[in-house]
Amino acid sequence: MDLLSTLQIALRALLRNKMRSILTMLGIIIGVGAVIAMIGIGQGADQTVQKQIATLGSNMLFISSGSATGGGLRMGNGSTKTLLESDIVAITRECPAVVAAAPGVQTSAQIVYEGDNWGTRVVGTTPEYFDIRTWPFESGTSFTADDVTNAANVAVIGETVRKNLFPSIDAVGKKIRIGTLPFLVVGVLIAKGQSAALSEDQDDTIIAPLTTVQKKMTGQPWLRFAMVSAGSRSSSYVAQQQIKALLRDRHRIRPGQADDFTVRNLADIADVASEASKVMTVLLGSIGGVSLFVGGLGIMNIMLVSVTERTREIGIRIAIGATEGDVQKQFLLEAIAISLLGGVIGILTGVGASFVISSTAGWPIAVSTSAILIAALVSIAIGVFFGYYPAQKAARLDPIEALRYE
Amino acid sequence: METSVANLESPVSGHNSNESVLCVEELHKYYQMGDNKVHALRGVNVEINRGEFVAIMGASGSGKSTFMNILGCLDKPSAGRYLLEGIDVAGHDKTQLAGIRNRKIGFVFQGFNLLSRTTALENTELPTLYARLDKEERRARALESLRLVGLADRTDHFPSQLSGGQQQRVAIARALVNSPSILLADEPTGNLDSRTSVEVMEIFQTLNDQGLTIILVTHETDIANFARRSIVFRDGTIRRDEIISRRSVAAELIKTMPTLED
């Protein structure tokens, strides 16, 4: 019998038991739907994490001063006094993979504007900081290199600070106090949001010239950290090595001695994040795989029932000239039709589900065509695998017995 | 109900020739039933020529059903030869046997054995699907077959919408659709009332008059009398094989029968 007629017979048999066919498909629908949705959500989440990491700055490296040890006490990162502005100047000059570097100190202070006040993190740095972090301005501008040289009382505020102190008016040009010192707000930064990698509100900050913070607030000439930008993602690894070597040399650290600083590469953090989401995808994918397997068993079960129910029909077909191959093809095609139809419905459900979840979570939708194609092929494979035994059973029926079957 | 099927084109070629259609020599069949070996056929010899109408009779357990199954290529003999149109069927594999059932044999069963929720036309068409004919040819043959049994106006009816006699005529149409060498009918009137039985026998006689070879299994002597030759089985052998001298003619008999009206 030709394929088209066989397909017609198979589809008609499925339509004859609509409810049963749909229930049988359910396993495959859930399995395929789950896999598609999970892959879609997983890829969407992955892209979001990568994007969030990118908001920290492009190809950024983060140098922090190391841990000071005194009298058996190890004070933790940022406690040494060895990282200096001259180190950062040297890094910019001597490390070829480094494009720009910005020194940084940090303290916290109470900000006061008229009747309101807000406690936040105060960062002292140079104008390069904003470029390295690719952080544009909502309004106003950065302070200048001259401001750094002159230790001017100017500041740039983050979105969270603006919201709390200037809820309805433009902050640029306003006079505020940081602690007891008067400052002029010159710029407001665009909101960057919560950082997934650093788990802190990046916008809850106020940024002033390095020298101003060092001389007028902390009174400490050393640096707490520095931000460095490398040309590309791959050169960030090279830059990391070059910075390490240069700082060890400048700090006269002998071989075998531990660094008095740490250099962290954001590309590393990104890699860890994408590794985690890969593990997630594999895990969720295998859950979907299990439901597909169970769905396949359901198909096999219902096909065996169908073969038994239609024993007489099979007997008639064999008697009037159906070969074993004809009968086998008929039932195999029926199994494939169930599972492929279930697969298609599952794909639609999965795409729909990931669309809904993505839009509620604000993630990009990332259902790949390859995932859909693979899901369709897997459905066919399930139909063949789990339909083979029932089809074989039907084809091997003894026509004499089958015709007598009531 | 009109049952006129006369003056139609012959479904088979050749009329009353003495050419052998099937020939059985020393046919034996054993079954293993648990520890017992059942000897169902004990050396059957028979030759049937083209155009014959043979009734096979016998009590249950006489071996007639086994014999029919072997003739219909649904079962294989344990020993002996079965020549269908001169070809020894014993050497054929399952696929080849399916081909023989499809093209050389037409089955009519007691229980009609039509596919439910499938129209008369589609039921009739079924053997042509397995013969891998193209769509137009299939449709044309099925329509012609249904016309032959007087059901040209019932093509779109489902078996559940047809009377027993009409269902059996669809089954006959299905058996004829591939122009078989022999028509094997196993108790075709077993589920029908007496008038409908005669109507079905009228179709058989008409087809036989046109040259179709028919083998009819029945345990009713009345029905067997519509055939030309009767073979009686008993204990796995042929007990009697004779020409029916006072043959019933269905077309005449039916005129004497009252129509049952509810």
C-alpha cells in the first residue's frame, strides 16, 4: 500500500478515538513543551546574565589591594597600603594590553541636600572611570582631569542617590554636602541596575575626584582598587598577566611570596555564569527527556491496546492481501503520527510558555530553530522506537486466529 | 429489494473450460494441541476446474475449515501439494502468499468482516490498495464491483447503515474487486435469513454463470444445492464428491418466497 493511503488510514484511526489520541499525546506534549520552554528560558536567562556582566564594563579588570598582615591578623582585601596612583600610571604606560585605567578609593558618607540626607558609598577616581565602566550620563557631565589635579569639590551622583535627594528636580548645578564638605553636582549617571555578579546596587553611589576624596575625606594616599579596561575579551587575559607581573615587580615581591593585590577578570565571572547556565540547561533538558520517555511508553501502551482492539480488522486486512510490511507500516505510521502531532503541539506550547515567562521576567526570547527541529525529529524517533513493537505484534498476527477474534 | 445482477460484464474470463484452477494432492495437516497431535486432514485429493461451483460440506471437526484455510493461503499444509493455477503454493513465503490472497483469491466470510466506520466503496477498494493500483483504477474497479452486486447506489453508506444482505454483498464486491481466480465463501449465509440467503446465492449463481470459480463452505444442504458439485468431508478425508443433480436455481426460487415485511 502506498504511503499516502497508509497515512490516511492511520490518521482516520486516530480521529476515531480523539480523546484517547489526545491523552496519549499529552506525555509527548508535556515533554517536548518542557524541553522547548526550558531551553528557551535557559538561553534567555544566559543572555541576560551575560548582558548584566557587560554592564559592569567592557572587558574590564578589577584590581584591588591585597590583605595586610600585622601581628598575626590578616586584615582582608583592601587593607594594604601598597597600591598607589603611580602603579596605575605605570600600568597604563607599560602594559600593552591595557587601554585605560582608573584608580579608585572608597569610603562612605552621609549626603545632605537641603532638608534631605542619604547615606551612600563615595568613590574617588578619575574621569576614565566612566569610560571603563561604559557608564553614560543621564544629565550633566563628568568632572575633569583638572578637577582631579585641583582636588575640586565636584561630584557625579548615581540614579539611586538622585531619586532619594532630587526626586523631582534636576540635580545638576545643585549644592550638596558630603559629610561636612560642600560639593557641586556636575552630572547624574544613567541607571545600571542591580549587578548580578557583584550583588549590589550599582546606582547607589556618588563619585568625586580621586584627590578630593583622598585629601579631604579619607586622608589616605594609597588606593583601594583600580579599574582597568582591556582592548578585547581575549586581551583581557593577557592584560591580567601583564598587570600581575608589573605590580609584583613594582612592589618588589620575591618569587614564592604571595601577591599584595588581586586582579580579577570579568571575563572569568562571565564564563562561570555561562557554565552555570549550561549545567542548568542540561539538567532541565534531562527532565524533559524523562517525560519524553514516559510519553513514549504511553504511546506504546495505547498502540498495544489498539492492536488488540483491532485484531479482527488486522485479520481482514491480512486475508485480503496485506503483507506483514503493510500492517507494520500502518501501525508504525499511526504511532509516529501520534508522537509527531504531540511534538508539534508541544513545540507550540513550549514556545508560548517561554514567550510568556520571558516577557514577565523581561528576558529576551531565545527559542532557537535548531531546538524546534531537534524536538520534531525526537518526536518522530519516539514514534518509531515505541511504535515498533506494537506494529511488529500486529504484523505477526495469525490471520485465522485474528478473524475468529471477537 | 432488487437483486438483479444479470446481464453484467463477466468479472472473469473463460467459461466452463476444463482447465484446472486448483489441484490438491495428498494434503495432510497436523496441529499440535498441547501433548496431542491432531490430524486435521488425512490425505485429501481434489481437482477443481475453472468455472465450477463447489459446495464443501461436513460437520464441525470434519476438516473442512482447515481445508478452506489452506485453499485460501491463510494456512500451510503439513504435507502434500497445493497447485493454484499450476503453481505450487507450498514454496511461497509470507509476502508471496499475501500477494496470492490479494490477487487470486476472493474471500467472503460468514460475519461479513467489513471494516466499520468505513464506507461501502472504501471497503470494496481495500484489496486494490494492497495491490498498489493507482487511485483512479482503484475507484473505477470498486465502483464496478459494487455495481456488479447491485449496490451502485449505496457507495457512501457505512456497514451500520446497511442490512445484513447488503453488507454481505459489499463483502462479495470486495472479494471480486481484484478479479480473483477463485471465490472462497465460508458459510456466507450463516448470519442471514432465508430470503436474503437465497438472494446472496442468486448473486453467486450469476457470477458462476459468468465463469467465476466458486468454492462455498456450508453445513446447510439447502444452500449446498445451489452449487453444481458437492464435496463432503468427514474425519479429515473426502467422504463423497459428486455432481448435484437436482440443482436449485435461486432466481426462480426467490419468486416463490414471500417478502417479509415488518
